[in-house]
Amino acid sequence: MSGHDHDHSELSETELRVRALETLLTDKGYIDPLALDALIETYETKIGPKNGARVVARAWTDPDFRERLLKDATAAIAEFGFTGRQGEHMVAVENTEDTHNMVVCTLCSCYPWTVLGLPPVWYKSAPYRSRAVRDPRGVLEEFGVRLPADKAIRVWDSTAEVRYLVIPERPAGTDGWSEDDLARLVTRDSMIGTGLAIDPLETEPAA
């Protein structure tokens, strides 16, 4: 894994500065830590991943875009205007009936911020980084994902040079759904590979 250009410290210089600023503002009473935590959680799970969900929904409905995405994900994603640091070299991998893809960064927490927002805390944790490679099926079961025994699981190691976006399988029963409705089925975890797209029986298309 010599190709990794990782920051091996627990916190990068930028993260340390943000932490110090957060502490200062909290001490002065300018921010409420609980409110800040809620805002970060919203960005991690709701606002941030909407970019990736739009990309996946387009891939589900537009064969030409899907082909471009699988051939050159960086360029295809840029068609939406999603560019910048942490998303310069993207690779899209597609879940199929035979194969399930899952992403990890074994040395730190390289993550495609441009399409998934902030990385979840568990993605950066040492247990996930080590066990995702050694026992991916067991990790998936802990996330509530139980795959058929004959379905292969492929684990991709994200690096500073290459970051991955998983295209989850399109749920059955969504024929005729609009891109907007399909995007609501795409979760952050499904684009990391630790989850599946939402079952359409659990939601309804917007009116």
C-alpha cells in the first residue's frame, strides 16, 4: 500500500485547528456544542450524501451516464458540478446480483467528500478499518446487511489518490420512478457499501 499518501495522525492539521476554534467559541458562549453536533450529524447523513444520491439515481435511469460513470467517474460526477478536493480521482464500482462492493480506508480515512459529505465516525475507526478487510461479511451483518452466502464481497481500499463510490443495486418495484424519487432511496451507507438502497415498500414516490 505504498501508494497511499495518508496522514497517519488521528487528526489532520486542519482538524486540529477546527477543534481549537470550536473549543474557543464554546468557551466564549458563541456556539452550543449540542446544536453543532446536530448540524454535523445532519450534514453527514442527510445533506452531504444527496450529491452522491443524485449521481446514483442518474446511473440507474440513464445507461449512457452509467457507462460514463463506470469508465471515468471523476468526469461523470463533474457533470453535476461536484468537484474539488477529496473528489479529484473517483472510481465508481457497481453492485450486481453476484457481487457486493464495500469501501474502506485501511490507513486513515480517505473519503469522497464531494459526493458523500462528511465521513461518519465509524468509517474512521480502527475496528472498521481493520475488520472490513478481514471479515467484511461479519461487518456487513453488524450493519444489518445479510447477503446470500454465494454473493461475492469485494473490498476497495480508498487512498489519497483514488476514492470510491459504490453504485448500489436499484431496488425492484421502482420502474417509472423519477430521478428525484429514486435518489431518496439512496443512503450514504449504500454508497459506501455498508448498506443497501431503501426498499421502495418503506417509502412512496413524492406526489
